[in-house]
Amino acid sequence: MFDQLVGYLQYPFVRYALIVGILIALCSSLLGVTLVLKRFSFIGDGLSHVAFGAMAVAAVAGITNDMLVIMPVTIISAVLLLRTGSNARIKGDAAVAMISVGALAIGYLLMNIFSTSSNVSGDVCTTLFGSTSILTLTELEVWVCIILSVIVVFAFIIFYNKIFSVTFDENFASATGTKSGVYNLIIAIIIAVIIVLAMNLVGSLLISALVIFPALSAMRVFKSFKSVTICSACLSVVCAALGIIISIIAPNGAPVGSTIVAVDIVVFFIFWLIGFIKERV
Amino acid sequence: MAQLSCQNLTLGYEGKEILSGLSFEVNSGDYLCIVGENGSGKSTLMRTVLGLKKPMSGKVVTGDGLSANEIGYLPQQTLVQRDFPASVREIVISGNQGRCGLRPFYNKSEKQLALENMKKMGIEDLKNRCYRELSGGQQQRVLLARALCATRKMLLLDEPVAGLDPKVTADMYSLIDGLNKKDKITIIMISHDLDAALRYASHILHIGSDIFFGTRDEYLKSRFGAERGLV
């Protein structure tokens, strides 16, 4: 099996998939803790559906480089969703649900009405579950992904202490002179970028899993923000690598995205068990 | 000049007035208790003083060397904090964040300050413990140490003893009293506990359908004091 794996690594598309998969997993796990604690676990879901809708619009309008449409639309939605947060009339979860299913419906509608491809349901399935797109990456896409990931990780490190303050206690932070609004905006933009990146890997239905599972697993066992963040980043990278390798080796062509999520789930139960035992001892 | 003065404030939510014509002053070293029924606008007043909310009219002015973001704040616990994975040290040091500006990491003197304040609150040996596993009284001490990192001049406390048992409550009050008397920190405290307010405070602000502001003795002589049979 090891020989088989080494054999596969000869192919550039396998190497690309591993690089991109690991980078995306790393980025998406970083903000997981913040999102879970801010009660925004589902924002990943909502935003990815927005991205799906934007992609459909781009396809219908015949725009070849659809990133130019998807990225700004998703960023704007993220900003709007996180802004309304606590004091809006429509509460966070309802707003996310509304935008999420709304965008999904419009996207699917547009794709069917103005269909340019002969296999609409296949296209939809690919965008929702990311079934093959990660194995068909071009070199340019890989570079875009590497650059964006580096920016995300760098931004996270620079703003780490501020993200902590704003997540733990936004009122205290603003009262003592931290510009919470600005940092919430930065968090929203980083999330949007991560989600657009991650659509390639797991598709828009499974992104939330990539964001939440590593954070939740780490939170079972570790007790400080720093250790939870580091642990969830490591977990996410390991799970993504394992998932991609398993899906390549598996005989019946297991889809990459759902294999990664399955590994994440297994790891979550292992960590849950460790946490459970630790508390008992 | 007063450290904090509120001039003719009108407070409310979404255009609905809940309190108007409120004026009071707090001087350095004062211990002010804000009392009043539920819904009388105590928390709204606190949010306004902290600059989290704009008053509908009137203004809040800081002076005597106090700037608006130098007010330490002990909030009521939020839901988020109850399952937040954070160590005591991480939380206390985050009190310095306001001073950091764009600087990404804490410097030496800020780390030192966090350590000193943990010592002062008697939680130094808990510094690597997880916040959510501490008792209610310990958690309040952690948040108080964080507030002390943000200020050396004025603390705003929002019901600091809510949900604590009588012994821990007494400890908390004497801790706060010590900060006021020994460290000369101005205290503004929202409280439901009028007895404690009268024991420790130098000034009382009573808000509600009619407003009273004055020293503790004036309050006892006023009709509020008479109502409680305290004269």
C-alpha cells in the first residue's frame, strides 16, 4: 500500500491536492474556535451557499474567472452577517439560515434555467460536495491557494491577541479602547476567504465540518485558547492529509471531501472519549 | 474637575425613553453605588458611561486625567464565557489589549502588570487553570484582575456579587473596598444589595421614576432612607 501511495505521489495532481488540502484545512481550523464560541458555527454553511449562488450567477453571466464574483460577494455577506450579530432584529442564526437557503435556491434555479452544460445535476453535485474538483487543480489555482493561505495564517497570528479579546468579551474590549468593530470586520473577511478556498476541497455543503470539528475536538481536551488553537490546527491538517490519502487509495473512489469529514468525525469521538476519561480520573 | 460627569443624560432604547434629566459627578476616590429597580436603566447607564452606547441626549465627560478608555469594567458573565477554553493568565493579560493599539503582541511591562494584578487578587496559583472550571468567586477575581490591567483609576462593576454565596460575597466586597481605600481607585458599582451599598459607598445614585444623587448620609436622610426606616 505504501508503494502504491508513493506511486500516486508521482502524479502532480495528487501532490497539488495534498498541498491545497492541507493548507485549506490549516486555515479553516484557525478561526473555528472563534466561530464556535461566537455561536456562529453555521456561518461557514451560510457563506458557502452564498458562494455557490455567486458561482451560479458568474456561470450564467459567462464570466470565466468566477473568483472575481465569488470572493467579493462572499466577503460582503460575511461582513453583513457578523455585523448584525448581537443587536439586530433578525438574530444571527435566523439571518444565517435565511441567506444560506436563499442563496442555495437561487443558485440552483439559475443553474437549471440558464443551463449551458448538459449535465446540470452533475455540476451541482460537484459544487455541493466538491467531489472531483480538488483532483483537477491547475498550477495557477495551487499558487493562488498557497498565497491566500499564507496571508490568512499571517493575519491570524498578527491579530491573535485581538481576536481573543474580541471573542472572549466584546463589550470589555470596546470599553477599554480596542476597536472591536474593525476586528470583527477582519474576522469576517478572513472567514469569507477561507470558505471560498475550501469550496474546492470539500464543496459547499461540508465546509462547516472543516471549520467546527477540529475546534470542537480540541476543546474536549485542552483548556487554554492557545493550546486549543494549536491543537485544532494540527488535528485539521492530519485529518485532511489522512482523508485525501485514504480517498486516493480506496478502491471504489471515495470522494475526497466526505472522506476528510469522516476522519474528522472519528477524531472527534476519540477526543471526546479522552476528555471524558480525563474528567473522570 | 470631576473624573466623570454625566450632564443631563436621556437614555433609552430604539427611540423609547427610559430615563431623562440625569446628572451626576464622580470625583477621584469616590465609591458610587447605583441602585434602582429592574428595568430602571442601570445597565443602559453603565453602557453609556463606557461609551458602548450613545445617549439620546446629554453627554458624558471625563476629566482629571482620566480618558474614556481608561475605565476598567467588570461585566456580568455572558453565556459565551461559560464554555470558553481560556487560561486565567490569557484572560487577565487581555485587559492590556486597549493599550496595544496596532502592536500585535504584549510587551514585558504588560506581562508584569498582569502578574501583579493576579497576585493582588490572590489568583496567582490559578494562572494556568482553565477559566470555566473555576468557582464563581474565583471567576469574578479573574475578571477583576483583567479590569485592573485596563485601569489604575476607575472601575465600573456590574453586579459583582450576583450569584455568589454569602461568604464569597463578603470577601468580594472587602476586596473592592480595599481597591478603593488602599489603591485609591474610583469605584462605580451597580448593585441590588442596598445594605451593602450603604455600608461601603460614599455616594448613592438612585435611578427610577425619581432620581436621587448625593452622599450616603444625604441618602439616609432623604425620603428613600425614611421609607426603609433607616433614619
